[in-house]
Amino acid sequence: MISEKEITSISKFLSLVLRHQPELIGMELDLQGWVSVDELLKKANGHGKLITLEMLNHVVETNSKKRFAFSDDKQKIRASQGHSVEVELGYEPHVPPAVLYHGTGAQSVDSILHLGLQKRSRQHVHLSADPETAVKVGSKHGKPLVLKVLADQMQQKGFVFYLSANGVWLTDTVPPEFLQLEKL
């Protein structure tokens, strides 16, 4: 059985090579972010990261955030979102709920309220449908604070939203006028 420590290590490694640096192990993602499972395993193992097909299946199936997805035939794998490398995930525009949420650390709130949410090195700004998830995300950055995103107003003004395969809402930017500090 695979340990929690191994699961975490493999998940972090997959995030790195499937979202940010596939070249680290000599791999190239296709235009939609997919790579052959066989190639991933061969390249990972060739660079000292021992991952078996069983381990990979376990990590993909048990990841609570559904960060990774297999193709229908299970021959390819990709990250569900969060890429800093250019990929076209093929998500269709969706009408968002009236309100979405973004979790961040307390030290970033003033800047965000002044400048808005920006995708920076990622392809999209990530938003959640509930404040509880946003608190978990914000906790990674220190004392968590949650921003309420007036998604319905943004959509009425022409902003486009996408819903990733793992339930994360994506958009290009959130201007400050659509942000409010959520009371927890």
C-alpha cells in the first residue's frame, strides 16, 4: 500500500511536471496539456522519481481536489487546471453562480482589493463555489481571508467564466469593483 507521504510526494511531482515544468524530465505536453501515461512513467522513473502505474492510478483516483485526469481510454494524463505553461484545456464558457470566492493570505488582501485578482503566471484566476474551500486555499498563504467575487455582475459585463473538470471556476481577471471582503 502506498503511504500518505508517497501520495503527497507524487501529487506534488505531478503538479510540477504536468502544470509548470514538463521539460524538467524531458517531457512535452500536447496542446491540450495531455501526455502519454507510458511516457510520464518512463521519464519520471528515468529522473529518479519511482512511480508505478498502480501508484499513478491511486493518486489520480484519490486526490480530493481532482487535480489530475486520465483520458477516456486511460492512455493519457493531464492536470485539470493551474497551468503556467500554455495549454488549451477545451473548457466551454459557463454561467457562474451569483457569487464565487477566492481564498488568500491576509498579507495580500490590500493589494488585491486595490488591483483586483490577476492570473499572473497561471492561465486563469482560480475561484471556488463555496467559502469553505476558499478558506482552505487561503490557509496555504498564512492567515486565511476570503474574498467574495460578484460573478453574476462580472458575467453581465462580458467577463467569461469556465468550470474545470474538478469544479474550480476559472476566469482571466477579477477587477477590484467586483470584490468584497467576506466576513467569516
